[in-house]
Amino acid sequence: MFRNHKTRTRIQTTTTKLILEIVIKFAKDIEDVNAFSAMDVYASVAILKDRKVKDRINTPVAFSANTNPKWNQTIKFSLDEKLAQEGRLMLLVELMSHRPFLGDKEIGFVRLPMEQLLGSNPPASGDANGMKLETHALTGPYGKKGVVNFTYRFLAEQLRVSTVPTPSTTSQPYIMYLPVSPHSYASSDPIQLTSSYVTVQQGKNAGQGNGLVPIYMSPQYQSHGYQQYSPRNPQPPPQHSQLKPLTQQPFSQSMPDTQEA
């Protein structure tokens, strides 16, 4: 059994990877959501895809920051430029009060379309693109109180991607030769045996098993009215209808006549 193997060549393609680099600097005059202690504040920065969170990164906690926390924390996200241009991506900056025992509480948030940020500061390669300063008022359950300050830029990186072409799904036929071996049966009718070969086409008569050809295939024989004997069936197979039963001859023994002397 032979099969031809074709060598698949990798194809080098170049694609553009868009990186959002954002520095969360500080917040000012935000709402104090803690009643009895100073606020420990952190910023949770997320990328929304179709209004669902795709990626999220948190800044370190600014302890005892109260209403004017500072971070100067750099965060980077990898983006799909096509989705950003289509208006399907958004930048979300949430300010949270860190409360280990009562649970973290939202202070306010800023949500900006990625398409708007791209238009204000288009991407460039390497350090050629400078950081742009943004200051936005917070929106939240307590209304608009306080602002958050950050800088951002987009970086475009050229990447080389190696791809392997998908092999064709059309199956290539090949031939496997299976000799038909003779079997003998006790029968009055002669069984005619012929030497033949079976041609197996992959994907057609290979049966189930992911397109693999079975190693063994039972040869086809002519039916002569026999039933296969199984060890589970204690009854022996019935005799062939054309076989003549053996007739038992009566046993007789002639006794010689004895004469008394």
C-alpha cells in the first residue's frame, strides 16, 4: 500500500498589530463613598467589545488617597484595528473604592469610543507617536463629580506570521490488495474458489473510523445453507439438506450349529 506525501510550504505574511498604551495619572475631587474611613482607590481599565468586557487591567491601590488619588500607572492593550475603526471597541476607566471586608464600591467611570481616540491621536510606529493628554468628568451613581486624568497613544507594530496552507479535503484513492483464502467445508456440493483481489477506495468502502481502511476484510463466499457454529450455542449445526443420512445396517451374528458329539 503506497501513498504520496506532499511537502507543504509555510507562507510568510505581514500583519499590523495595534497597541494602546495608556497612563492613568490621577483623579481629583471624586465622591467619598466611605462613611467611616479614608478611601483606598484604584482604577480598573477595560476594553469593551460590543459593550462586553474583553480585557481588564487594574492599577495598584492608592491607600488613604481619599478624594484625590494618584497612580501614574502604565497599561497596555492589544487591539484589533478593524474593530476599532468599525466603532465596536470602547475604553472604560472605572474608579473603585477598595474595601476588603465590605466589598469594593464603584465611585464613577469614564467611557470613550476607541474610534474617537484613534481619530484624536492616530497610530504611528515606535516612539514617533507622542502621548496625548485627556481629562474627563466622571459619571456614576452619584452623578458627575470629579475628573480623571490620563495620557494615551497608539503604536503600530509590523508582525510576520507564518501560515501553512490547508490541505485539500479531497481524498486520494489508493489500492489495497486482499487475497481470498480458501476454506473447506464438508459438503457434497463442490465449492468453487477463485483467486481475486478487492479494490478499496478511501472514503467509500472504508467504513467508519475517520476514513481509515480496515486492515482485515472478510472475503465473500457462496452460501451453501450452513449455519455458523458458536461456542455459546451448544446445539450443533443442522446437517445439510442434500446430505444423505447414514443408514444403520442391522447387526446380526450367525451362530454355527453345534452338534453334540
